[in-house]
Amino acid sequence: MTPVAAKTIVVQRIEDPAAFQALREEWDELLAASLADSFFLTWEWLYAWWTHLAGDRRLFLLVARQGGRLVAIAPLSLRARRVAGVLPLRSVEFLGADRLSSDYLDVIVRRGWEADAIPALAQYLADARLALELASVRRAGCAAAALSRALTQRRWRMLETPTAVCPFIDLSGHTWESYLGTLESKPRNDFLRLLKNLTKKFSVRLEPASSEPQRREFMVHLVRLHNLRWQNLGGSDALHTADLVAFHDEVSRVTLERGWLRLFVLWLDGQPVASLYGFRYGRTFYFVQTGFDPAYGRHAVGLITVGLTIKSAIAEGAEEYDFLRGDEAYKFRWAREVRHLATLEVYPRGAPELLYRRTQRLTAVAKRIARQTLPRTVIDRVIAARQRRFQILASR
């Protein structure tokens, strides 16, 4: 496709993984100079995702330059599928959006270049007429929302769906003791009592991986302990397949080299009983995965590991501990604040997939009303009629 120029901005599409690989230094420099700066937009995370987890997607990176200087990246991939099993649909999605908890995804724009770069990217996408499905974006203040609004000015349609919350702790200015003082008395006292009892019964050591041999060893412990934790709860969806393990093995290797990896093992009398896997990037400690041996569950080793890693994050000067997506109760023992995530879907005017999404929403509303007033057989007939109507309209 011919590059599109807007003012002094030239947008080009990258489809070759070798060209993606060659962007590494430019990519992370741009990210650090953007308002979107977060760990899950680093080249290291997204290139590893592309290598191990992209499936049958095609690369659809959009890079915007001014006089050769990189001013924006839309980190996208192209996905072909069928809507409702009937209609062929090609859409572009964020790299890293599938099979992982990649939170705070966004378009990366150099500070001060938003007013020029975003319209240039919007024009390129408008010409391509591909639906956008932008998952895991912040509900407030993200460049992806600005890009979506720029497309709506071209008579596209946008749907915003809230998806998750990310609990986090503001650690700014805190010592471990002052942070504990912010907690309610019960969770604070429970943690201190459990830790005291554990140190009476065992030799307790929380150790971070600091070398490549340790990283390899600790990743084995993480995978084993994570899957042990979930084996009686329906199984894990995070570290249960060879490609996911290979992805995290590569990410942990390259982030250890960058100084970002935070991979801990809790040892009791020399036995690995719990693990926590995260990253320190910028001012933030990102909590990604954990695991523990259920045989030690009565000692609350999972809870203690989380608490000790918060203590470690404070000691190294982190200003935030982010639990990422999920409203699990254990996170709110520690965190009081949340960020909200959403998915933005943006469609060209008249796109059949927009018709389908509206049909889905109408069907969901109809189901809720019908459950209160209609017998099951009538509900089934209403749903079937809506599905037939969509198939007829999609075939025109």
C-alpha cells in the first residue's frame, strides 16, 4: 500500500518480522518518550508475543515518521476470521492482546506529536477500511481512544466496552512501615502474624533471580508451582501450554538482561514453596503471575510472598505496585485504587460486522427481558429469528 503523508508525517506499514526486529532500539526510545510508556508496550514483550503466540495473524505495524524520525507506532496485527460463522472479516488488533494479560495497550506517540501523528494514522486506517478491535486500553487518556475518535470524524462507528479493573498501590513516599500503616488493621495484623508464625517454624528466604542460571531454575519452579496451585481449580490458562512457557522463558531472559525481571522464589527450609513473577519497569512493579504448593497453603505462603515482594518493591524505590487486571479479593487486601480497562471497536460506516455487533447487543437485551416474561420456547424462536435476519443481511 502506498505510504500516506499528512503534513510532514509519513505512515508506512511493516509486514516483515525482520523489519519489526530491527525497530528494537528506536521502539523503546519512542516508548520512553510517550505518554503510553508501560511494560506491556515494550519491544521485548511484543516481539516475543509475535514470535510465540501470534498464530495465523499477519503483522500490521504502522510506523509514522517525520523526516526519518520515528514519531508514532500503532502496534497492530491483522486477523482473518468469520463473524457468526458466516461473514468473512479482517480486523486489526493490538499485538499482545490475545492469550496474555497485556494491560495498558495503546498507540505509541512521541509527546508533542499527537496532533499530527494521530490524524495521519487515522487516514491510513480509513483508506484501508479494516475494522479495529483495540483491547486492554485505559478508559481515560489513551492515544487509542484519540485515534478511534479521529476515525469517527470520518463517519466510522465506535463501540466501547468496559472489560476489567487493575488494582494498584501508590507507594510514593512510603517506607514498608508507613505503607503497612495505610492498611486496615485486620489484613495488616493477619499478615504480620502469619509471617511471624512462619519464621518460627521454618527458615524463610525470599530470593530474586539475579543470574541466567537462577532465571532458568526459578522459571521451572514458577511453572510447576503455578500449575500446582491451579490443578484442583480447573487448571491454569496462563502457563499450561508449551508455547506460553516458551514465550515467558524468552521474555524473562531478555528482561533479566535489561534489569526489568522480578522473579522471586520463597524457600522454606531450602524447599521452593511459592513463586512470584513480575517486572520493574520505570516507576512501577508489575505483578504478572504467581504460584504456590497447596501442601503449604495453610501457612498462607502465597499471601506472604505477595507481601514480601511489595516490601522489596518499596526498598528498591518503586512508586507503584500494579496487580494488573482482575478484581480478585486477595488484591484488595493490599490495594485501594483501580484503573479501568476497555475494548474499543471501530468500524467503517456500513460494515456488516457492525451490524452483527448491534444484533448481538439487541439479542442480549431481548434475552434479559424475555427471561422475565416469556416461556423458553418463545425465547428460542426470537433468538433464531434474529440470527436468520443477520445471515440474510450479511449475504446481500
